[in-house]
Amino acid sequence: MARPGFTATADRIRAAAGQAAAAAEGAGGLGLGAVATTISQSLRGTRSAAAAAELAAAWDTAVSTWSADVAAHAQRLTDSAGTYQTNDTEAANRFRTGLHRAR
Amino acid sequence: MVSVADIRAWRPDELDGAFDALAARRDRLIGLDDELAAARAPHGWTGAAATAAIAAHDALAERARRLVAGISAVRRATGEISDAVLALQRALGEAEHLARAYGFAVSGSGTVSDVHPPSSADEAVQRERARVRAEVVDRLEQILRRASDVDADFAAVLGRAARGEIDDGTGPSLAGASATGEGAGDLSTIGPPPDGTAADNAGWWAVLSDEERRALIDRDPTVLGHLDGLPAAVRDEANRARLAGERAALLAERNRLQADLDDNWFGGTFTNADAALDQVNAKLAALDRIETTLSQPGERQLLLLDLAGERAEAAVAVGNVDTADHVAVFTPGLGSTVDGSLKDYDRDMEQLQRQAQYESKRYGDGGSVATVTWIGYQAPQPALGGWNPFGNPLSSDSVVHDDLARAGGSDLAEFYRGIDASRTTDPHLTALGHSYGSTTTGFALQEQTGVDDAVFFGSPGLGTSHVEDIQVPQGHTYRIEARNDVVADAGQFGIDPTYVDGVTGLSAREETLPDGRRLAESTGHSAYLAQDSTSQYNISVVAVGLPDRRVEDDGRGLGDVTSWPVPGTY
């Protein structure tokens, strides 16, 4: 059986992963690029219109990649929590096995 | 390059919508602040994996902060450009309205074409149309200048946001990044056109948003106060705001000069400190006089305050020049100073305004009247405490030369043009010139100014001997010569105005009007504006566009015999 401190840490890592996943989901579908496109279409014939069109693409890319990267980060945290607890349990089992043999 | 057609097509309401949409998206991201903070590696997790997780989290958080900072910057800039577009379209609408009123059309490329030329070949009409066309062109130049400037600013903000270059500050939160980023979205306010004409200045002012105008008045009143073409209310507020600071600067200068004199065993014998001190004291007295004048009952506007020259210059209006239907600008002559003359001239202008207002209501269009005392030039000064009215005749500053009148006339012409340019509808504008000030006025009116009527009184010459040079409508140039006014017979700057063909003589004699009013005679050189005088009455009816009610007189006396110009010599 894992020690209580290790279990608590693993749980906290899982909680952090959950928060990261929530952040990734919260940023999804933000529609920033659409707003920049509106700006571009409102200012015909300007340098700003061209710049706003570029911004629309840049923002959409930035949001989607950030959201995906945060989701991946959440998954890595979840994986780390599992590995962290598994390693501790295996180590504990090895010690218990050694103790029985000594008796 | 932005065109007029582009500006017409811009959509500020959609920009407002984008402004609101960006706020909503920014707030949604800021709402993730707690989740993002809680996603960091927990306390108690140590080792290489924990260190790597923290680094990855911090990098993701920084990307989020950059994004939020960019949104805030773009949002603020979008709000500002929306205001700017509204101001630009408003200014364009005013320019197009002015163009249409005079038969011109503004194309999408910004050219001004004559689509309804008048059937009249009247030279005054042609001059007025040429002046208005030039004003429309100047206004369009300022509109396009502002449009290009604000476009460049906005495009720069958008570009920095796209590249993730908007500074997000040093704090860990998204809210903090938003606040920092917003500062990067401030678009610059374009300054007035360098050496701009009155129409340039009016065009520049027209394209600023209300917020930009307010900020400029608060921040830079010195620049605004002397810009012909700006609304009178703006100039008044800006110039009034300067009074305390100008006084403090003059007091400091006075203390410095006095200390110099006190420390110098020879006083001001070998320096100019004593003369400079006299000038500073006179300017302080001018500020006193201006403040006293502005506190008089009734509306006053301080349209000009310039302390850079040897003597203070100022212009004070009685009434509201922005809204008055009739505006008369009075330019005085020899010996005029702000500290010494403004009190009496302002009283004269207040009385003239009341008289003109009465005539307007009783017999005219009922329109409102504003009168202006313009001491906006260095008028010649007598010497030896007034005993020598000519000053040093070898100096170009002497009253016997026209140098000061020419220089003042140039500024006065711009002041006239500024009154028309500052308003969406031109007032009926009358130029009044007395003594050497009539010569200054004469030089001013040899330019296109928009002045509708001119009255010269006690004039030593109009700066020309030919009425055709005075660019007001034909038949709208008047003179008044009182009995025993030797200056009016001098013919120093052009021939005696009495003999200038096409200039109508108005009476300064005792008269009884058809409605029974009795008016007093003015005699000598300095009573033309006396209350209840025929001279003042005549000036008032011209000033409110009632020349048919004038009382004519050729004003000829003995002096006019000697001032008769020999035909063919002028």
C-alpha cells in the first residue's frame, strides 16, 4: 500500500491536470480571428485592413495551438501522476517481499 | 494611400461591435486565470519531472498572457480608431456640405470639381468661390493626413499583436497582462499642420475626436490659443488657461531682471535689462487688463494672447464669434497697446455690439452680433511720452512707414479667414479699421479673406489708391471722415480715401434719422465709435448688413483740398 503523502501528491498532480484540461477547453472556440476579420472588413483600403487580416490568422492559430498544447500538458500531468503512484506502489511491494523472506 | 472613397466606406459601427466582442473574449480568457494558476505542478512534487512540468506550464502561461495583452491592445486601438473614423467622416461631411453649398463636388479620389458654376460673372462671387474651393481642398488634405496617420498607428498595433510583441508586464496573472497590454493600444493624436493656414487648422481640428480635443486643450493650450481656424470657444478656453502660467513666467523674469539691475553698479546703463524690465512690466499690466476685460458683464472671448513680441498682443470678442450671425473685427492704430488701450476699445466694442444688435432686431434679420477688438500686431507707438506721434521716422516701426501695417495685415487676413473657416456657416463679416489700423485693415483686405463689408475711419490711407484692390464685394467699402481729423487727410498710404473711387462716404455729422433718433457729431480723430454718434450708427448698420439704412456724407473739409491727388499720379 502506498504511503499517504505520496498518494496526496499524486492526487494533487491529477487535480492540476484537471485544471489544465479545463483551461484548454475554456479557450476553445474563442472566435478571435472572426473579430479581427470584422475589423479588416470595416476599414477598406487601409494598411490596417491587411494587418487585421493577418492578425485574424495569427490569433486563430495562436488560440488553437495553445489550447492543444495545454490539453497535451494536462495529459502529461495525468500520466505523471499515474507513473508517480505506480512507482511508489512497486517500491513498497518490493520492500514487503523482502520483509517476508527475512522472517 | 487612403482615399476619400475609402473613408466614406469605413464602418465605425462594426468597429464598435468588434470593440465589444474583443472585451468579451478577453474577459473569457482572463476567467481562466484560476485554472491556469491551479494547473501548475503542486507543492510537494519534486524531482526532474516536476521541474520539467513547471517549465512547461510557465511557458504556456506566458503565451496566454501575451495573447491577452494583444487582445487588450487591439481592443483599445479599435475603440480609438472607431472614434477617429467617426470624426473623419464628420469632417468629410462638413467639407462636402461646404463644397455643395458653393456648387462644387468632391470625388472619391479627393478632387474638387466645379459642377454648378454660377451664372453671375460678379468678381466678388468668383473670389468667394475660389476662397471656398481652397478651403475645401485644405480640409480634404487634413482629412487624408489624419486618415493616413491613424491608419499607420492602428496597423502597427495590429502587427505587433499578430507577432505576439505586445508587452504583457511582469506579473503572473492574465488580468495583469491585460492591463499592461491596453497601454500599447493607445493611438497617437496627430498635431496641427506645420505653418498651416486657417483652413488647414480648421480641417485638422475637425478630424480630431472629442476625447482628443479635450486632451489637447488640457495639455497644450499654448498651441491652440493662437491657431486661426479653431472655434472661438476653444481658443478662448485655451488662452484663458494660459493666463496664470504666463503671469508666473513674467513675474519670474521680472525678478531676474530686477536682480540683475540691483547687482550691477551701473544699473542698466550698459545692458538692456532696464528696457527689458519695462517690457515685462507692460506685459504684466496687459495681463491685468485682459483679466479685467474678461470679467466685464456680458460674454467675452479671448481669441488671441501673444506675449512673444515687444508688446503684448491680444484679441477680445464681445459676444460669441462661433454663433453670431454678424461679426465685426475692429483694428486700432497708432499707440494701441493691450495694457493701455484694451479697456476703452472693449467698451467701444460692447457699445457697438449693443447698437448693432438693436439695429438688427429693429430693422434687420434679427441676427446676433459679436464684435472683436483685434490688437494682434505691433502697432506703431509715439515717442517722448506721446509728444512725438511719429516716433523715429528713420525706423521702420514709425507710423510714417507701412511696414507694421503690412506685417499686421498679413496676420489680420488670416484672423478673418479663421473666423469663416472655424464655422460650418460663414457669418456676415465686417472689417473695421481706424487710423493706422485702417491701413493694416487695407493691406489685409488685399488678400482673399471672406470679409463682406469694410469700414475705414480716420484713415491715412488704405494701402492702395484703388478700391478694386480691396477684396470685398463691390459697393461694400466705406469710409468715414470726421471734421477736423487731419489724419484722415494725410493720404500717407495711398491717396486720401476720400478720393478713392468706389468707396462710399458715411456721415460723422449730427443727424436725425427717419425714425426720429438724433445722433451726435464726431469731431477730430478719436471719436468715431462714440456712443450715439452718427459715425457709430453708420458702422453698426453696415455691420449687421443694413447698408441701405446708412447716412451718407462725403466728409470733405478744408483738409481735403490739400490732399486732392493729382490725376495720373497714382
